[in-house]
Amino acid sequence: MESNDLFLLIVPAVFLFVSIVFLIVGMAIVKHTEKLVRRCTIEVDAVVEDMRRDSRVASVKSRTDLSPMLYPVFRYSYGGTEYTAESHYASNPPKFSVGQHTTLRIDPDNPTSFIAVSDPVPRILGTVFSVIGAILIVISIGVGIMMLTKYFR
């Protein structure tokens, strides 16, 4: 077996591993979102108080052409207590604007745990990762089979 042949066998295996990681991450995001939707049963009116920039983007690159990811910060009341909570999902362009009113579904046992009813980012993110992972798995298996048939001829 030549080193070039070994390389051609290792590449699909590494590609398959990365593909499986994508699929697992996507499925975990979907599962977490579904769990959050089940737990968050109380609807509250909220206002977007702020849009926090992702500081990691600014610290990694100081270029001005990079658009920062923005996390909405919501203010809402539940059970006579005022809460301020930041979304776990950022986007650019932002899905919300400061001062915008929206509906949140909160967890009655943990009112700082919420999901924004109108925010499609969690579902889209999980679906995109899962679909990309599945497509890459099929491609890597196909490439692996082609490499193996070439090797065993």
C-alpha cells in the first residue's frame, strides 16, 4: 500500500467524522429547542431592551467589514417580578430591533429560560446543521466506497 493510497482512504474517514459531528450538533440543537418549547408554557409580552454585540467577533478580528452577530436582550414581567434576559441565539441581520414588542414563552419554573415565539433561528440552525451533516455523510460514504473499489481492483 502506497502512502498516497493510505491518504485517499483516510480523507473520506475524516470527512465522515466531521459529517457525523455536524449531524449530532444539528440534532442536539433541534432536541434542545423542542425541549425548551415543551417547558416554556407561559406567554408573556416582552420588549427588546438592547441588542448585544458578540464580543468574540470584535476580539478575533478588528476589521470594520465584519458584521457582528447581535443578541436581543428582552425585558418582561412574570409573577410580579421584572426580568431581563439575553437570547442564546444571535443573528445578523437582527431578527429584532430595540423597542420592538414581542411574545416570549417562558418556563414557569425558571422564568429566565425562554423562547421567542417569532424567532426562527433555533429551528433553522438545528435543521441546517442536520441536513448538512446528512448530506456530507452520504457524500463521504460514496467517496469512501469509490476509494475502496479503486484500491481493491
